[in-house]
Amino acid sequence: MLHSKMGEDQIYQVLRSAIFNAELTPGTQLVESSLADAFGVSRTPIRSVLSRLKYESLVRLIPNKGAFVYCPTPKEAEEIFFVRQILEPEATYLAALKANSSDLKKMEIYLDQEKHYYQQNQPQLALHAIQSFHMVIIEACKNAYLIQYLKEVLSLTHIIQTFYDVAETNTTLSNHEHRTMYDAIHQRDANRAKQLAIEHIPFIVKDIDFTKKLNHALSIEQIITRYTPK
């Protein structure tokens, strides 16, 4: 046992954070027995955590082989961004008509966070803020089916960006595009908001490079140490 016993939710948050911070890279095998020993639990909560991560498309379970950290292939990424290109502009259009004051406030908060993290040269945290900003827009459309489908698509594109985005970490262009989109939503200019969303997807795609070399994955021991209180 490498650590005192941890609860299922805590294990889930530790592994999820490690994946989204590119500390568990695509293809890394997550061995049930090793995870159980490291977290000080039986295999039962580990299986549950892996199932939750699979539901979020962060882990792929391969029969007779095990669980592996997942990232879409270049072909899958092309298809995922194609779907996002179709659906997100429609959600943005509706958000401009239906967003309430709480939605708008959340968008402002995440825009400020994005700017701050880029200024602090923390691109992974900036990506978290960007994903949250887009998710608020999607939820503001108030269409349950668009929200359901786009939530999965947004999660997948965030994974791709986590590992393969090569944009300069000090760029302000991303934040400018997001603020322009926010302004259109705030002004209830639905057509303008939709057009900006259409133009924004290619901006994201151009910074994806599947030839980018990834750092080696951290060990489970290092991850537990990093994400648990001392």
C-alpha cells in the first residue's frame, strides 16, 4: 500500500485531474491491482472509477487487455470537431437568446480565469477555464439534447487539446475571441454569436498537432503525492 485508504470520489478526482493535466498520457495502462494497492482499496472502487472515466471518454476498456488512458485518433478527432462545428454554433445562437444573468456572470468569471492563467504561463489551467466557458454557453442554450451531445463532444475536444494543442502559452488571441463571443451573447445578438462560434472551431483545430511529443506519464505514486494533501 502506497497511501492511506482513499474514497472512490477522491480516487476519481485524482485520476481525472492527472489525465486532464497530461500527467497520464494516452495509451497509459491503468492496472486495477496496481491502482488498488496504491490507493489502499479493493478492486471494486477502482472498477467503478474506471467505469466513470470510461463514461467521460477519458479511459478506454479493451476486453482481455485492460483499461488505458484514451485520446481520439487523428481520424476520430476530425469527426469530433466536425460534429462540434455543426452543433455548437446552434447552441451559441440559442444561448444569446436565453442566457440569464447567472450564465453571463459565470462566463465572465471563466474569461477572467483564462486570461490570468495564460498570463501566469499555465496553459493547462487556461484550457480548464476555456472548457468551462464553452460549457456555460452550451448549458445556457436550455436545450437538453444539445447539452447532452455537446457535453461529450466538448469533453473529447478538451482531451485532444490537453495532449496535442501547440498554441503559444502567452497568446491573448484565444481570450479575445472568447470575449468577442461573450459580448455578442450579452448583447443578445444571436446571429453574430452563431457566426463567431462557426469561425472559432477552425481556430481551435489549427493548433492541434498529433506529431507533438508527449512527456512520459507520471507514476501512480507521483500522482497520488501530487494530488493528495500532505
